[in-house]
Amino acid sequence: MDFIVKTVTRYTVWLIMLYGMYLVIYGHLNPGGGFVGGLVIALSFIHVTLAYGKAPPAELPGKAVSHTLEVAGAFIYVGIGIIGLALGLPFLSNFFGKGIPFTILSAGTIPLLNLAITLKVGMGIYLLYLVLLGTGLSQEQDGKDER
Amino acid sequence: MPIETWLYCIIGFMILGSIVALELSDLLSAVVSIGMVGLGLAICFLLLQAPDLALVQFVIEILSVIILIVMLRATNQRWEKEKEPRSLSIVKVTFVALAMIGALPLFLGLPPFGHPLLEVSSYYFAEGLQETGSPNLLTAIILDYRVYDTLGEAIVIFVSVIGVMTIFRRRKKGGSGHGQ
């Protein structure tokens, strides 16, 4: 892409990412949540990749890293469910204390599940984009990832 | 203007967009037209005061247009629409019209706009904050009452990503000829 697109990307992409994190962290208080927050974070990565092509200005997560993060999201989700089982409650029950409503640390397991969904959805969509793009970010990194 | 009029306008626009997407011969233009349909749906959600759904719909629509365009590039397909005979399209339109006429009693039996059939939402409004501690009731439903559904959604995304990775890996190895 040309100079204007690159400059605008450099000045706006952190705002997009910050908005994604805000949507995740305040997902149980405001409109938002893990799904859309993860998508916005993935969109910020895709934005950089679209603008800069194969030479991004900062190191972006490759296929291996995003796959690991995605699987970590799935493990956190199922792990929270199994902890609930171990405490003698139904699978995936909300076992933490509810806390004071309208504060960040409230609503039991809901913020943790939001985080798990963020990793799962965001990294999954970003990985889908990278795989469809064909080459990943660069050729030698691609070779390293396949191992 | 009442809200229903706006909704009728936007839904008509969306129907027009999907017909255009079906009839265009260029696949790239069809993808853009489908994106327009999704953004119309997002505006509908905003008018119906559902900001969560509107957010998800906006972002998903942008992402899906990007991913579809990248997929068009990855599969490198230039799809040409075949000319179908005029008699076949007349038969299709007739069948759709007959189905619409047949479904008319069904639509007339629906409850009026703004009066849903399911009464369970009133329970969520009354008890959601006490039972889950989450002021955003949509998150409370997704991640507490209906948490198994969300697990299923996550599995669907996982399986689709694994499927795409498998298909494209085999294709690359077959093309380059090494890496066995």
C-alpha cells in the first residue's frame, strides 16, 4: 500500500486494539464481550498485515503463536468447567463469588470465560486469515512453523 | 416516522442487495454486495436497540468481506455465471411465489411486532443481575445461562479453522512437490 495508508495505519491501529481490549475487559458491564472483542483485536492485526504486506513494522504473531493461543483459549474454557465439576457443581457453573455489581471484578467466572472466548475467536479468525493468505508473514517463518 | 417504516426500508434494501449479489457475474462484486446486506442488518439491530448484536454484526461483516476476498485470491477462481434458459427462471419464480402464498397463513399467525412468544426473557430481566452478578444481561445469558451453547460455538470455530488449515496444507504440498 502507499504512504498514506501506512501512516494512517500506524496512528490508528493501537486505538483499534485498545478498543478491542476495552470491549473484552468491560464485557460484563457494557455492550461488548469476548466474541466481538476478540474479533476487533484480530481486525487490528489484519489491518497491519493488509497495509504493510510482507514487511510489518512490528513483530506480529505467526501461525504457530496464534494456534497456541487459540488452543490455550479452548483449554481455559474447558478448564473452568472442570474446576466447577471438581467443586461438586455442574459443568461450567458460575462458582466464584458474584462480587459487587457494576465493578470490573464481579460476576464470577464470566470475565474469565470472556477472556477464553477472546483468545479462541480472535486468534482463530486471525489464523484463518493467515492460512488463507497462503504464505503467512514470511517464507522462512512459515518453514519454521511447519517443523 | 415509526420504527417499522425504517425497518421496512432497510429490509427492502437488503433484499435488493442479495438479489444483486445472486445475479452479478463477477464474484468480487457479489462479495461486496453481500457485505452491504450484512451492514443493513447491523443498522436494523441498532434501530431495535440491540447494541451488542449491532457491534458483532458490524465487525463480523467487515471481517467476512476481508476473508472472502482473501479466499478468492487464495483459491484463484474466476467464476463465470452460466446463462440459464428463460423457462427455468420462470419456473423458479413461480415456485417461490407459490411458496410465499402458501406461507401467508403462517405469517398471519405470528404475534404482533414487539410481543415475542417466549416469556423467558422476563425471567432474565427480573433475576439476571442477582443470579449472575453481570449487569450486561446478554453476557449473563451467553456465559452463564447458555454457556453450553457458547462452548458449542467455540468448537464450531475450532473445527472450521482446523478444516481450512488441513485443506490448504495438502494443496500447498501437492503444488510444490516437496515436504513429504
